[in-house]
Amino acid sequence: MLENMPLRPILMVAAVTITQIAGVTLLVKTGGFRDPMWTAACLGTYVVSLFLLAETLRQGMALSLLMPILAALVPLASIAIAVVFFREQASWMKIGLLSTACVLIGAAAAA
């Protein structure tokens, strides 16, 4: 499915994914939106992400393809960042179940 796709939409999807992950990561720093600097950074990241998402869709990427990609990648990457950088705990069962769910989302999107 992706082998015939031009490079630009793939890069845009990557940018949307990265900005979504950055926004989720910055949420931790906002202190419940009580820290103005981190809140502005977080909201700015989400604004950029939504702009890129809208532009990706405008350029012809199918919503039915884009959303499953984001639904699979953003949670897994967020958990990895939480475990590695914020020292949060994640059991192997949790990681395995979420990974399986992401594979099923990908399979459903490809069907």
C-alpha cells in the first residue's frame, strides 16, 4: 500500500506523528496547564500537528489510512518515552497487549 506512495505524504505523516508524540510528551511538563511556558509549547505543538494533519488530508491522504497509523504509533511511542525518559513503569503484558492492538489496527487499515 505504501510502496506506490510519493515521499512527501510519507514525510508529512511522519511529521504529524512526531508532533503528536511531542505534544503528548509536553503535557507532562505543563503541570495541568498551570506552567505558562510549557503550556504554550504544548499547545503550539498541537496547533502545528493539527495543521500538518489537515494539510496531509488536503493533499489526498485517506483518513481511513492516516488515523490507524496515528492510532498505532502515537500510543506506543508515548509509552516508550514515558518508560525511558520519565521512568514510568510498564509491564511486559501491557506493552504486549498494546503492541498486539496496534498490529490489529494496522491489519484493519490494510484490509
